[in-house]
Amino acid sequence: MAWTFAGTILDGADPDSRLTSGTGEPEQLPGKFALGGLVDAHAHPTVAADDDWPYLASEEYAAARLKEYAAAGVTLIRDAGGRGEITLAYARTPASGSPAVTAAGRFLAPRGRYFPRMHVPVEPDALVAAVQAEIAAGAAWVKIIGDFPEWGEDGPVPKSMAATYDTDTLRRAVDAAHAAGARVAVHSNLPDSGLTALGADSIEHGAGLGRDEISALGARGGAWTPTLCAMLQSRNSPDPERRRKTSELRERLRDGLPHAVAQGVRVLAGTDVVGTIAEEIALLARHGLTVEQAIAAAGSSARAFLGLRPSGDIVTYDLDPREDPAVLARPAAVVIRGTRVR
């Protein structure tokens, strides 16, 4: 089926390249406004959670998650770590009607410095080889846990946040990934971590990023995925201390995010395993970005940074999301690579 759209195209979407898929008499899509598909740049379709913290889930779970992304208007995801045998298969052969996937393979972290059920430990002397193995298996990205609390029998040890690998080990790993033609996403929340100087292509979460680190990241065209749905989960907590810390983080974000855009950092929208892409865009717009910049973080800016622009993607809306980002939670129609899924 071919599709036509009579409304307003937003965020640089190209209707000619996106509406020519299929054959037969064109069918007009409902809605008055359209985007060229939303991008979730920090997704984990193979990660689930229970009372014992996150764990790697089944292929059936991942397939169901991809359908949820599609129904929400997400047509492209960057998997930021998970069950590589599943996510890399989706990256090689996207399922019909599901988002295109670019994948990082498995999480890379040493023993005791990440969720136990989420990774097979990689000690420092094995990190470069692990990076090379993921890329050989088809990973376009590698995901390194750059800092994390020590993990005890009952969960994270209080006040134990620390770097997971030394600087020289991380530099060799980043250089190995770049030499093999892949890019590196680093999980980091420590202030003054030094990771931006090591050449990591994107910083994930980045609660501790300061202005100097943000400027250095922008100077070499790097990206920051702040995952606000995840980082700001405690904003409505009944615990006043958690609310206080979250309030301080929100103020840093309101300073750091517009500074990042001004310095040339690609701010990307990513949900992690919490919330929705519509909520993430709304939070970006409440923490220093304009609505247009927040939409681009899940649209044109994200696609440009990832270097991926699948054809035949369009998501339509009855109302203008620039007036209210909450509109993005209610797509009128979703077409992925020419197949209408909603």
C-alpha cells in the first residue's frame, strides 16, 4: 500500500521519500501534523525488571517490546545494551512493522560493578577483546559501563559509586572500537569522569556532566543521552531527601542541556527502561530545550547522529506537538518502512 498525507510535515521530514513505499492506489493517512518517525536513542528491548532488579529477558519479551515502540510512533531505536544474540539479529534483519534497530550487543562491565543478571563480567585485561568480539558479531556500537556502585548481596552499596575501568583501559577500548569502525556509548554519572576526553561517542545518563566536559563533548561532535524519565524517577518520591537530590539534578540539567545544544552536542532522547518517548521529549522541553529542539532530539538530530534514515517512516497526529508535546503520546497513524502499524 502507498500512502499520502495532506497535513503539515514537521522537523525536516521528507514526505516524498517517506510516502512512496508500496503499490496500488494511495491511501490518505489521518492526522494534520506528521514527523518522519520518532527515535529512541537509548532503548533496552531485552531488559525487564522484577523485585530483584533488572534482568535479560526472552526473545518473546523483546518482540512484544518492539511492538510497543512501534505503536508509540518509534520507528528507529538504538539498543544500548542487552542480549546481543537477539538485538544484533534485529539489527541485521528488522522485523516487518517493527522499528529499525542499531545495536550495541552486551553490556561491558567488570565483576561487581553492574546489575549481576545483566552481564557476564569483563575484567580490565579482557575489555579490548570483548569490544572486538561484539563488533565482529555485528555491533555498530559498544556499551561500556564507565562508573557504577559496587554491587553487594542486597544491591548497590551506599556511597560506593566509582569508575569501573582505569583510564588507560578505557582509552584502549575506545580506540579499538573506532579502529573496527564502531562507536562507543559510555554509561556515566560521576562528575569530572574524564570520559569525554577519551573519545567516547556518546555519554549515557550523564548526571555528573559539567560545563567543561559538555563543551569538550561538543567540540568533537559527541552526543549526550540524558534519559530523563529514568534519572528523574524520584521527583515525586515520598522521601524528602530523594526529592531534594532530584531537585538539585533538575537545576543542573536546566543549565547543562541548553549549554550542550549551544556547544554543538547532539542531545538525544532515550527512555532507558522507564517511561515513554513522548514523556522523554516533554521532560527535555521542561529542562532547558525548546519544544522544537526536544522533538529533534527524537527526530532529525538523532537520525543525523546515528547516520540512519529509514525510508517509508511517518507518524501523524491530530494536533500540533509543538504546542503540547503530550500530543506525541497519541499518534493518529504510524507507518514503518511502508507498513502501516497503527
